[in-house]
Amino acid sequence: MKKSPQAIFSNELSDNAGPSTDGAPMSTERAGTSDDRKRKVTTARLSEMKARGEKIAMLTAYDYSFARLVDESGIDAVLVGDSASNVIHGHETTVPITLDQMIDHASAVVRGVKRALVVVDMPFGSYQGDSKLALQSAVRIMKESGAHCVKMEGGEFIVESIKRILSAGIPVMGHLGLTPQSIYKFGTYVVRATSEDEAEQLMRDAQLLQDSGCFALVLEKIPSQLATRVANQLAIPCIGIGAGPGVDGQVLVTHDMLGINQEFSPRFLRHYAKLHDVMNGAFRQYIKDVKSGGFPNKDESY
């Protein structure tokens, strides 16, 4: 396994690490303890988690309130995803969302997060084909939102942009497999890299992104066996969405896993709540109470 720059931990991590039987750095903090849940998550800490076999949990957030909730739960990373284009703005694809909108969402999320790593998607048109534009966009995200790193979709065609962004000291998370910003190129959201040629290209791209300096990689909607191969080959963490259990962590869209959105139900999605029904019931009860004069009552009035 080829070592990445992110496999060499920061002084902070080294100070907290003790020996282990397999030679991998081990945190003296126990996962799940109150101290560990208060400790800031950094890009280096994600590398540490992979080294010791601890899975990484990641969810999306697009505003202050949701960011506070997911951060207080102990989540490792919060993704300010361009899925806000669908979930918040009601677009059919992720393509229409702008850099300004992503910065606004990211700024709100950063204000709500105290512990988790905040990752921000670079939107379509902010980095493809122009490394100078890519750097300008990434700098704006970091300076104006206070986020910790950016995420970019694609393989060999965006390497120049990745390297330029990294040269400014901005950490980059890669994204391979299903890349929603390229929906008009592929025309469908079906599982990617099912053929041998596509699988080999994805393996090459994954290695290339690590060699270019990416600190982690999202693998979306690819065969489970392929995702496991990639995670085993790379030194950097691989976080899956629809990529099976053999990767180093998982990410879901929060509104989807809470059952707020009912229109979207792919095979990889697990509903951890049915908030659509709960919220709809609450709204209906409120309407009923208002129209009947039952709200507000005497105790709820001044």
C-alpha cells in the first residue's frame, strides 16, 4: 500500500498516540467516550481512524439548525453537499446551484458545528477545465465560509485543479463513481463502474487522486467488491454512499435518512426515521387547533 501525505499524522495526533500490536498509531482516547466526542475532527484524524480500523460517519447539512443537531450527535464529518440544489432549492439536478449559494450554506453550517470536520462541495462550473478558477473558487469557500476543506468530483481530468488548490494549503476530498454533476454526460443515475474497463479506470483514478494529495475519497454507487478493492489499495480513507460495507466510512443525505423526502428511495438508503409523517401530522394538528380556536389557550397567552 502506497503511503500518502495524509498517512503521516500531525504532531497533535502523534502526541495522543500510543503503540499498537500491528504497528499502526493508536489513539489513547477510546472511541465513544465523552472526551473523544469533544475532540475536534481534522483531516489527519480521519487518516488515524482508517489506520486503526474505526469507521467514519458522515452526514449532510445545509443550515445552522441541522448542523448543530448532527454535530451534537457526535458525527465525524459534515458534508455541505451540492445536493442542497435538490433538497433545499428544489432543482432536478445538482448542476444549477451556484458558488455563492454553496458559500451561504457552508457559512451557516460552520456556525453550527463545534467538533465535526466540515467538507464543502465545489459546485459545477467552479473548477472544471480551469485550474486558476478552481483555486479562486476554493479560496472563496475557505475564506468566506470558514470551512475546513473542499470536495471535488472527477478523476484524471481534474488533477491539475486539485494540485493547484492543494498548493494553497486547502485540503481536498475526491469523489469517484456516480458523479451527479456529470449527469448530462451519462444521462442516468445507474450504478457506475460495472464493466471491467470502467472498474480499472476507477482504480487508476483513485490511485491518481491519492497520489495528487487528496486526503480522502467518496465512492458513490459502485459495486461493493470494487469499493472494497479501492479502500484496501489506498492509504487514504474511502467513504461510501451506495458502495457497500467494505469501505472506511459512510455518508448519507440527512433529509433522506430521516425520511423527510419520500420521492427518493434508492437501494442503498436506510430510513432511520419517518419524519415526513411526523411533521405532516404536526402541521395538520396545528392547522386544526388554529381554525378551531384551540390555539393559543389561556396558558399560551400574555
